[in-house]
Amino acid sequence: MTAPIIRQLAELRAKHSDWIRAGERVAVVPTMGALHAGHLSLVAAAKAACDRVIVTIFVNPKQFNNPEDLANYPRTEHDDAIKLAPHDVDVIYVPDPGQIYPGGFATNVSVAGVADQMEGACRPGHFDGVATVVAKLFLQTGAHQAFFGEKDYQQLLVVRRMARDLDIPIEVVGCPTVREASGLAMSSRNMRLSDEGTKKAGALHPILTALAARLSAGGVFADLKKQSEAEILAAGFEELEYLSLCSAEDLSAVELAQGPARLFVAAWIEGVRLIDNIAV
């Protein structure tokens, strides 16, 4: 049985009030739809932690700096509801645009520091859009916990910083990246790849893993970076936007993996932009 789809904030808040009166804990899993096993793993984690689970589906125009990317983003609400049915979520919140950005909306949430590099540098305004919509979804759902995948690790840190700075009473939980058998990080954008493109993209994770092993053995990132960049392009990627080694805590650039660190990459294949990251 599919969960009820709610499009109006007032209806969502009425349900939320009943749950809170009953002493129940509420989780939210914010998504833009086109759900895959990665999203469903977040739902499973939310179900295990809380009494009630809200899955939100909203393709947020404010986090797309490329109009073509927004137009091409898959919208699969019916299929998403079917995929969620076995997970027994309580509500699928698919807000009408006016519930998120009503007429005259003039507020922007901007996070400095962890949002400035990598995705923030390559996609100006992207994290402002993320922070703004997620702040609204946190406040609209009134959730105690929110679940995000580590595939978007920079986004995870941005959202945590935003919630902490604005005193939104919610715990932001990061969950491990779910991968295809090849190691390719699951993403809604993967469905835009051909079979051949998917096969080529599967080389990205092994290249990152090999680089992480060399860094863990004491390698200097600047000495190893060019070889890994060449391997990514040789695998069939058309463009590499960045390959970065950063502190896992604040995303400052590092050369040696002397503390918790992560490798980050963004690359294009068949006109599709893919991102990934792994711990070092």
C-alpha cells in the first residue's frame, strides 16, 4: 500500500501534530525524487530510528545553476511512490511550488566555509539553494532527525552547519554511499547514461580507491594527483572538474592524509555530471 501523498503544508502539519501528541519521533528523508536504492537505504535507516517517516520529493529550482540540468532532471513521482510502498513510510510530501516559494519569496540561506569550494565553486548559488530549501523542509516537517547520503558529503556538512547555526532542533544523520556492483555511486543522474557510459563510469571508484591507498601509505597528494586525473580521462570521462583531498571535518585542502580526510571528484561522461567521494 502506497503512502498518502500530501501537497499542502497545512495537511502535513495536522498529521505532525497528531504524532507529536502521541509522543512519537519523526524522521525526514529529503529527496528530489527519481528514487534508487541509495534513497531507500536512507528510508530504512529512518524507519529504524524513528516512529514516523516523511519522504519529501521536490525538484528544487534554486539549486540548479544550469537551466538544462533542471529541465533534464528526471521526474518520476508515480514510480517513486511504488518504490516506497514496501517501506511503509507514513507520508510522501510533494509540496506544490507555492508551498516552498510563495509569491514574493525573498529569503536566501547562505552557508560560508564548507560551501565555498568544490561544488560551491563549480556551481555558484547551488548550496544557497540547498540550504534554503532544506531549512524550509526541516521547519515544515518538524522532524527530529533527517537522513542524508554521504555520496553528497559536502552537502551533508553544509546542511549540518546550516541547522546548527540557525538552531533548528534536528539531528542530521549521514548514511554510507550505496554503490552499483562496479562501485559506481548510485545517483538519479545515472539513469541518463547509456549502458556503455555506465560501464565506463564504473572505473571511477577503483581509481579513487587506488589513490586513497597510496595516500594512506604516506603519499603526497600533489605528487599523485596528475596520474589519477589521467586515469579518469583515459577511462572515458570527457572532462574532470576537480579531484580534491580535503579534511573530513571542515573540507580544508590537505596534501597528506594525516587525519580524517576524503577524496572528492566531479567528472562528466556522456554529458552527465557525476560526483563521488571516499574516505582516506
